[in-house]
Amino acid sequence: MLFTNPKARKHEAPHVERAGPAEAGRPGRAPEPQAQVLEAFFARLRRASLRVLMLDYDGTLAPFRVKRDHARPFPGILEAIDRIARDERNRIIVVTGRKISNFQAISGFPDGLEIWGSHGWEHQCSNGAREVLACEEHALAGLIRAEARLARNGLAERVELKPGCLEFHWRGLPDERVEELRGTLTREWAELTRGGGLSIHEFDGGMSLRVPGRDKGTAVRAVLSRLPADAPAAFLGDDETDEDAFGAMTDPCRLGALVRTEYRMTGARAWLRPPGELLKFLGRWSEAGMNR
Ligand SMILES: [Mg+2]
């Protein structure tokens, strides 16, 4: 499986008492119970004057839809986000693969949030100032060439070109068709990865051709670099592209949480099953603001 990240293979949960996923994956080390991980994180949160909550959108806060623009948050999520946003000590930051304009059009999130879009290639400050980060002309030309080829093959409606990335969405197609498309894209894009400075990634619902250099991990590191070292911060994500962000959350006052119905091997230290455990986590965050 050329494009499958071994970290993303599905596994049964390793411990019936919800062991911390990251610890459970390391041989020779006792798993850290999830309850303990969360308790320690929320204890820090209660004492902190600045707390940062970074959130992926699709698959994390909003269930997948075949029509991508119909992806709305789970019931109760917007209210929970709003309660957290009302406490001035909290900062909510969205880190998504979507284009910022698309995220804003469909999510129903309040204005005034910092957003990293297009896997770290777009950034909008909380005051609304937006920038698209520059990528190499050569790589950009490769993305445009790939888009044109797919259009010639009658696949334009499943293609999305955005800063630093071209995504092909196969959600909703039968398994055999997905297998066929995976093979076709692999062959079509091979040349672009060899000479074009691009890399291929598989995500939940499709495949992407990306300009290397930025991802959700670089976005999260940029956020963390502006914070005091002891400021508690969490990142919640669901798919393989979120592993880059989990990898940036290694400090004890930082928490990566995998939001997913089925457990898989991950660099995140906690695992939340949506929507119930996700809503409980967000509720706990806003309550931690009240007990000063
Ligand atoms: Mg996601």
C-alpha cells in the first residue's frame, strides 16, 4: 500500500480502560490511563490565564458528508464552542484542510477566530487579516497540470484546487471504483512527485497532491511559538493529516486528542469518541473557566 501511512492502520483499542493511545503504542512502557491524562491537563487548564483550543473541522467537529459543503457540526458543538469563546482566557483556533472561505461559508462558527486553512497554506488572524503563504512556482504549476489532466478525464467535479494542494474526493463511490481511482491517480501523479516537488497523501475520503513544506503541524507550531511555554493548549483532530499536529503537542502542558469512533494508532495522547465524549471534553473546558 504505497500511500498508506503505517501510523494510520486500524487497530482495536489496546486497553479496555481507555489507555492513552500514544503510551499504549510504545513497547516497554506502561500505558498512561486516559482519565489520568485528561485530569492532569484540566488541572493545568484551571490554573492558567491563557488556554488555547485548536480544532480540526471535518470528521472532528462535523461528521463527513458525501456532499462536502453539507458538513455541519454535530448538534451542540456550536453552543459548546460559543461558551468557551465567551471566556476571555480562552483562544479558539481552527486548523483545517479546507479553504478558509469555504470553512467560513459552511461551519456556522463565530467571526473573529484565528483560522489556519488549506493545510497550513492560508492564515487568517482574529482581526480578519488574511494571507496565503507563498509556494514555489514550479510546484504550483504541477498542481495546475494535475487539475487539467483530471478535468480532461471527466473528473473535474471531484477535484479541489486550493493553496498548496490539490484534493481528489472519492467519498460516496463504491469500493471497487475507489480502488480503480487510487491506481489511476498513483500512476498519473508519479511523474509530478519525481520531478515536480510534490508529494502524495491519502486522507479520509480521497487523495491529495501537496506542496511539501507546510501542513497542520507547521500551523500548530506557529501558534505554539507565540505562547508562553507553560500555556495549556490542545489540538483535536481525526485523520492522518492531523498526525503532523499531534506530533507538535508533545510537551506535558499540550494535549493531542484523536476524535474518532474507531481507535487507530496515533501520536495523540487522548481518544474521544464523537459526539458524546467530544461534547463532554468541550463542556469540561468551559466549566474549568468557572471555578476560579
Ligand atoms: Mg479532519
